[in-house]
Amino acid sequence: MLADAIFWHSDAQGAIAVVLTPVLQGVAFLIAAPLAWWAGRRMRG
């Protein structure tokens, strides 16, 4: 998605995507990491 926003369809909104994508990925990681940890512990025990 970032390559598309930067190289192929570059426009003003592409800069917003370049800035916000890592932020949104960080939020998704902060939500998914504890869930994955919890699911892993639940499957083992």
C-alpha cells in the first residue's frame, strides 16, 4: 500500500498514508500482541 501511495499513484493524500500507516500498524500491534500472547498460553495449557 505504501509503495502504491508513494510511487504509482502519488498525490497529496499519499503523504498522509505514508505518515499514518506506521502509526496504525503500531496500534494494531499493541492490540494483537497481548491477544496472541494470551492465545498462545491458552493453547499450551
